[in-house]
Amino acid sequence: MVTEIRMPKLGLTMEEGTINEWQFKEGNAVKKGEVLATIETDKVAIDYESPISGTLLKILVHEGETAVISTLIAYIGETGEKIPEVVGKQLAVEQKKSAVQKGDREIKKTTQKNDRPVAISPIAKRLAREHNISFLNVAGSGPSGRIVEADIKNLIDEEQNGEEKEFAYHVEKPSKTKRLTAKRMSRSFQTAPHFYLQRDIEMTFAENKRESLNESNEIKITYTDLILDALGTALEKHPNMNASWSEEGVRIYKDINIGFAVATLMGLVVAVIHNCNKKSIGEIAQERNDLVIRANEKKLNTADISRGTFTLTNLGMYAINNFSPILNPPQAGILATGTITEKPVVKDGEIIPMLMMSVTLAADHRVVDGAQGAEFLKTFTELMANSGK
């Protein structure tokens, strides 16, 4: 029996996937559970296992091609078994559906002022927007006068030939990761009422603790590990920060899963340490180190970036003193930490040099108020500055 293989949904935010590599060729025998293909989503490349055993009869979406979820990408069946006669028509329908859903999620017809619809392909529309070109009066060269990519490129060439050189520029096409990040952050800032709280933390204790731990740990303990450890404890004490807003009310999560931002060549990825509050600093360091390595190698799986309940973003390694982060939806809180520097501090009536770190908490005002955020930040500060766990 011929089985349809469709583009799987490999994450909550996944809308489309790109076939990086087929592990088998047409005609090869495939066993259930074997890696059938490597699929690149918006953030990670995931090995997709075959759901059945059989022969790979036909590949419909080839390496390097992108398709939205549920698009037909291959057939598996018995050796010599015929593919349904409708495969050509069905594939055409699937590909059309994929094209419609990509980009703006549908091939929209833009209306001119005189209400005459203008048909334009998604690629042409995207190119026009990137170059700030109006296509309302463009005569399309495609079928039925449809505006296609070549029409927009011709306009770009015309405009650039007439520009002064000081206005020349080039366009860098954003990665899928950057596109998704931009979309999510814009939505977050527009829908969640952010408020910010900032404190300076004395880091002398943290520095001594880190040096002591590194005498006995194989994996180097970083300040990030100490911060993740303290956050896990602080969120235990203030569960209202380990939450999100929903129409049914505030969702307070039982598990404390802390995401931390990792800058990669592909863009920003938030990897997640699950049940962070239940792990030792050594375990946190081991997991954090592994996630960073795999993030840069684009080998994170869906579980590595899912189910986060709070986020840490640290720019201290870039010598940034402080900054105001944007919430990672739907989470109610994100903590931004800056660089650790020696500053003059008044203590017991004397000015003495101390290691200090600035932290900024961004919170969703629908979920917590200023006093609750301040109490959480106070607990975190005390954990970092005085006693830890």
C-alpha cells in the first residue's frame, strides 16, 4: 500500500520546512525509525524518521526546496508498486497550496485606487517591498498579466542606474530564524505591556563561588551558569513570574524551564534548560555547554527549544552595561544581564572597588505588577550577592 509522506510539523512555531538532505534515493529500502531526511525549520535542522518501512518510491520535494507543513513530499510503498495516477495533479495542488501559504500565507491580489486587482507573485511582492518599489502600475509579463520576479528586477535595475552612487546599497536576505524572530518580537512588543526594573548586583560572592567550583568541575562554570541557577531558585519562590497571559487567565507553570539566548551565525536561538531549579550548577553548566555547541552546529532538536517558561539574555561578553530586552512570547518575564565591571561603591561609609553587574527585568504587566516584579528581583539579587542556593 502506497503511503503519503508529508512535511511534518516539528515545532509549535513551525510553518514550513526545507529539505536539507534525503538520506535515501528513490528505489531504496527504508526501515521504520531510520532517518529519512534532514529538515531545516526556522531554527534547527532535525532528522526526520520514516514512519513506516518500505521502498522510497518517489521524492516530490527535492533537496533545497521548501514546503509548508502537511505538503506531500514523498511516497513510500512496496517495491514496484505504482504511485496513484493522480500524483501529478495532486502534487500540483500541493505545490500551489505551498506557494499560497508561504510569504503572506496566500497569493494576495493588491487593489489599485480604481479597484482593479493586480496579480503579483509572492516572490515579486517580497522583492518590491525590500526595495521599496510600488508595483501598482507595473505591466506584468506573466500569465494573464501577472507581475513576476523579472518585472520587479527590471524596475530595480532602472532605479539603480538612475541613482547617485552614494545611495547605492545591497539587500541581505534574512534567514528564516531572523524572519521568525522579527515577527515574534514585533508581536510581543505590540501585545504585551512591558515594564522594566533595574538593579545593580555585587558579584564578589559569585566570582569567589565560580572560582571555587571550577577547581573541581570538568566543565568550566560561567557566570551564565550561576545566573541560571539563581533564577531557578528565585522562580520557585515567585511562581507568578513563571507564567504567561491567556484569555482564560494567568497560566502559572509547574515546571521551571529557563531559556537562554544563543547568538549563532544563523541568528538568535533560545535554548531551554528544563527543570532548571532541580539541577546542580554542574549539571546546568554541562547542559548549557552542550546546547551552545549544538546550537552553533545547527543540531538542536525540537525539545531543546520548546516549553520555555522564562528567558535569560546575557550580553555581558560584549561589554554591554545594561539593556532593555523584549519579552519572549508568551512568557511573562525575561532577565537581561550586562558585563561585570569593577566600580567604586560606598560601603560602611567608605568608597571601595567592587565587582558589579547591572540586571534589567522586563515583565508583562498583565501577569505581574511592579511590586511583584521588584520582590522577584530582590530575591534574585540576594541569591547572587549573598548566599546562592
